Amino acid sequence: MNNISGQNAILTGASKGLGVHIARTLAKEGVNLVLTARSVDALEKVRNEILSYNIKAEVIPADLTDTDQIQPFIKEAEQKLGPIDILVNNAGIEISTPYEEFSPDDIQKMITLNLTVPMLLTRGLLPGMLERNRGHIVNISSLAGKTGFPNETPYAASKAGLIMFTHSLRVELTGTKLNASVICPGFVSDDGMYARMEERAGPAPKILKPTTPEKVANGVIRCIKKNISELIINPLPMKPMFMLQEVMPGIKTTLHKAFGTREYAKKVSQNRSKKELQ
Ligand SMILES: NC(=O)c1ccc[n+]([C@@H]2O[C@H](COP(=O)([O-])OP(=O)(O)OC[C@H]3O[C@@H](n4cnc5c(N)ncnc54)[C@H](OP(=O)(O)O)[C@@H]3O)[C@@H](O)[C@H]2O)c1
């Protein structure tokens, strides 16, 4: 599908970080948007900016971890914009701390926002998409979901779940004109959670060189237009490493040690900000 102009999309996590770049890129393609997150003023700012692309954009603030809000949210989105063709599950939170120090609430919150919410939004939209026989779900996962990440164990688990949710759904949707894609960025510079991490703990080990928010946003468009199942945004040294991990899962510990991720994760945990956990 080369032209997505005029389609209607829901974008979660649209108030800051990668979401703002994804909103801009979708709007440039002529996609109408429902923007959601909790911060109303920030969402309005994004909406005002993207309206210049001659599209329709609506703001519906929601704390999506209150999962009772999901069905009413979908109803309001469709009332305001019309039938939804594209869902971009981008909202996410990460908390960096040794596993034994995670509160049960923080574990629950991360799994809910990063995994349960994308699954519930998809579940809510799928009947309409199937009836119209068109739709694309794009899930923003992470390389943490491919290879794990120390001190971010619930985050990595939620992102691994999102990858397998996407692949299972994709197989299930075979024979329809609906599709699902998952994007796995590594560290992303300039904006978003890694940029804030970098401010607190310095840059990640050189070998894990960050990508840019624009590449992730362009990835969303590529996934929809080219119907890509899984997009790794930072290809080297990741792709060869994943191939090795498939046949030798135990090698992950050695690779993380060699890449310096364990030491970096410790530094991030020690410098974490309480404000970011809210
Ligand atoms: N940045 C990276 O380096 C990186 C790397 C790999 C993967 N990712 C993934 O990319 C996605 C975007 O990350 P980011 O870096 O842009 O993160 P971010 O800057 O922290 O933005 C997160 C977004 O999620 C929203 N959000 C947080 N809690 C919410 C809640 N309870 N209900 C509704 N919305 C909520 C935030 O808005 P409000 O606070 O206004 O609610 C914000 O719009 C995430 O899924 C992340 O895991 C990022």
C-alpha cells in the first residue's frame, strides 16, 4: 500500500518523545490522527503543529493504565475521527532498578501499559477492521524485548511479549487485508527515554550506537506501506547477535558483559529519577 493519505490512526504516547516524531511523520503522509497520552497541554501543542499538514487531528487524553477507559476511548476516537485504519501502540514506560527492588505496583504498571494496553486497544479495534477488511497495527517494542536488558527486567519482558503478540496476530490475520508490525528500536538519541537516561548516566557503550527518532518514525510508515513484520532499527551489531542468540541462548550473558550493558544498566539505576517513575 503506497498511499496512506486520508486514513485514520490512533497514536498512543503522542505527548512527548518518539510519539511527537511519529505524529509529525504520519501527518506529513496525510494521515488523520487521534493523539492520546495523559498530558493535555503537550498533546494540544502536537495537534496544533500537525494541523499545518492539512489533516484532521483530535486530542483525547487518557491514562491508559486504567484499562476500563479503553473501550470508551475507542468509542470517542471513532466518533471524532471515523473508523480507525491504523493503530500505533507507542506509549510505554521503563523503570531501571535491580529486580528485587521493583515494587509489585511498578511491575504491574509496566506490563499493563507496555503490553496489556496494546493488546486491549487491538482487541477493541479488530472487529471493525475485520468488517471493513482493512487495518494495520504497529507496535513499538524495543531491542530489550529481543535480547533482554539488565535492571529493566519487567520492561524487557513486556517488550518481548509485544513482539510475540504481533507475530501471532499476523499469522492469525493471514487471508485478510489486515496486518501487524513490530518495531524494535535500540537506544534512540535526541528525544525520549534514552535521551533522558543519557542526561543522567552518560552515553551508552559505543557499540550500541543510538538511532534517531526520525528513523523510528519513518519505520512506522515503512512498516505500513511495505507490510514489514518486524523492523530492527539499529541493525549492527544487533542482527548477527540475534542470529547467534537463537542457536545459543546462553551466550546473551557473555555478549552483554562484552558490550558493557550490565555496567551501564547499573549506572542508569543508580542515577534514576523518582519523578520519571510517575
Ligand atoms: N527512546 C528510546 O530510546 C526507546 C528505545 C526503544 C524503545 N522505545 C519505545 O518507544 C516508545 C516511546 O518511547 P519514548 O522514548 O518516546 O518514551 P517517553 O518519552 O517516556 O514517552 C512515553 C509516552 O507514553 C505516554 N504515557 C506514559 N504513561 C502513560 C499512561 N499511563 N497512559 C497513557 N500514556 C502514557 C507519555 O505521555 P504522558 O506522560 O503525557 O502520559 C508519553 O507520551 C515506548 O514504547 C518505548 O518503550 C524507546
